Amino acid sequence: MKRFSQILPLLSFLALAEACTSSGPAGGIFKSTSPHDQYARSLTEARLNRTALGRDWVAVGERALRDSLRISVPYRESGYFSANRPFAVGYQINAQRGDRLIIRVEVQGQPDTQVFIDVFSLDEQKRPDRAVSAKADTNVLTWEPRRTRPHLIRIQPELLRSGRYTISVTREPVLSFPVQGRDSRQISSYFGVPRDGGRRRHEGVDIFAPRGTPVLAGSDGLITRVGVNQLGGNIVFLSDDARNQNLYYAHLDRPNVTDGQRVSVGDTVGFVGNTGNARTTAPHLHFGIYTFGEGAVDPLPYIRRGTGAARQALLNPDRLGDSVRVGVTRALVRTSPKPDAAVVEELTRSALLTLLGGTTEWLRVELPDNRVGYVANSTIERAAKPLRRLTLPRPAPLLDRAHPQGAVIVELANNTVVDVLGLTDTHQLVRLSGGLTGWIERF
């Protein structure tokens, strides 16, 4: 395999070349590929896919699509990736149409480190289909799901880079709230509620406010109809062309726009009233959304309050990348940083893990078999203090990983004294008197 010093200049050139392209269906020469895919293809063209490092980079990216972790928005955590080991991580979220999701990856480490951010929609069999990718020159991705379904966010840095990072995922509504000075807390009648003795359903939400309160454009678009009907009274339809849908404003005291008028977010399209079949109720806006080919949809996700910033407390950066061990009788590794999440593995005292990231409450860890998950920080201790001192009964190779095929760091002689720091089913992490650390088989 080529030396890192030989490969790094080539990788830097490849990354620069990729930064000159754009992603998505309408951008760049390679219209059907993402910056991640372009980078992988560049590795192949440079024959780096024939190296162990290149093959591992592709493999971990694919594994992140299968072995994803589950998080709830808003969320943030810190993490670490090393130059000598390709890295990728997948986070699965439940994304809803009407959300605008913002993904940020802030890297502290080598300057100009490129991190690929890709989002995949998941079908019922959890098969990934790429939905959107961040451009090659940014570590921020803002995206609106077109369908309500699970999605997977994959984060993967380029080769031969080390750094600590923080990922945050937050949500805000796609549309601006349609009543001035109000928010989703003032909604008192929701989509789907039976009306007229069950003969029809409520095809929108009602937002109560004093008569004459300005009613606002939720998006840029074209006024396609201003008129009057029996149910809605004074009404306005606004075509939200960016999302292939119409916004419907009803019970207006009076409109403030005309047919064919262009409006921008926040423009006044009318004023709150109680015209139409709302004459016996307090003034309010009936707000609806009608999509082409589907009809009325629930507008609440489009206008509900954003979640705000993610507030999970981050780990001390000095802990990232450390070996840690179970400090209690029993610890559960889970698929999500929640106490009721599915269990990946049950561990006993002194079992060893690698700390990849997480928060002060939940640690994202890697098991010796490369599976990942979350474990409660309260069940874990640092692996610095020895469990016991061991005198080797026979010679043994000191390995760089807990695997029979791990590379030999040094051959340890019979009667060598080591400190045992942690255990797996087959190996134990030990430290020599000079500070050298590695793995030996359990005796």
C-alpha cells in the first residue's frame, strides 16, 4: 500500500477538484451523483481503491447505511475521527413533510477538512435512496422532506484527516406563520376534526385572533384566486410554486390582494374575520394546504413552532477516542440515546469499549466487533486505572486490535508484567511499564 505521505497530496487535489462541482439533480457535470460518490469515483480513477485504506473508506460508508443509530430532533453530539482509520456514521430520524431540517457539522482539527453529508430516504425494507447531499464546499445542509418517512443522515470525512466534530440536527417549519403576532400555540381546531355531524372533515386549522389582525403570506408565490364562497366567506388562494401546493385563507374580514398578484413571505394577504359559515364564532383564520394530486393535507407540520437549538451537553473533547470500560455489574448498549431504545448488546463489568462520541448523558461507543451504539455515561469508567497486574505465563504478541489477525506491535517475553485495563470475550487490553498499550489474548 502507498505511504500516507504519497497519498495525501493526491487526495488533496481530488478534494479540490470535487469542490468545483455542485450536487443535486440540477447541478454540475455529474447530475446523478453526490460529492461523496464523485470522491469515491476519484479514488477509483487514482487506483486508491486498490489500497486497503481506499477499500475501507468505501466499506465504512456502506456500513453506515445499514448500521445506523436513531436520534430525535433536535439533537447534537460530539465525535472523533482518526486519519489512520476511515470513518462514517449514520443517524436515522423520522422526518415529516412540512419540516425544514438543518444539519451542521463543525470540525475542529486539520484545516479545510471536507465532510460529506448525505441524506437518504428509507423504504419499508429500510433500503436507502439518496434524497439530497450537501455541496462539496460546505458542512451545512438544509433540506425539506417531500414525504413523511424515516430518513438516514450519513456523515463521512475524506481520507487521511483527523478531527473532532460536532453534529447538530434541528427543525423549523417550512412556512411562515400565517397570522401576525401568533404562533402554533393559538391553533384551537385541527385538521381532520368531524364537521356537520360527521358529513365532512375539517380540512385545515383554525387560528384565533382579534378581527382585523393581518393575515400573512406563508411563502413566496402567486395569488391565484380572491373571492367568496359559502363556507369560507372571503377567501384567498396563494400558489406556493416551490412546493407544488396551494395555501388557502378563509373567513377573512376582507382580502388585501388581487388575482395574479405576486407576494413575498410576510406580505399581508388579508385580515382576520368570521365571514362565511363562521359568523357565529369568534374571528379566526381558517388556514389550509392543498397539494396537487393529493388534495388537502394537514398544515400543522408546515407552521408549527420550530424546535430551537439542540441543547444536549457535549462531552469533554479530551475523552473522544479513548478506551472505556463498563464500571457496573451490567450495562446495555442501545440503538438510540434513550433508556427505552432497542438493545444492541448486554455487557458485564470490565467489558471494554471505544468512545467515539456522544453527549454527557449518553456515549456513542464501538464494540470490539465494530458494532456501534449508545450506553449510559453513568455505567462507564475510564480505562486508565488497572483492573489488576498480570505476569505473563508464556510469550505473547502485543496486538494493535482485539483480533487474532491484528498487527503485532511487539513480542512480549515470558514473565513480562503488564497492567490489565479491560476485557473482551477473547482479548484483554494491557499496558506495559513504559506506557505502551495493546491487546493480548486472554489466558
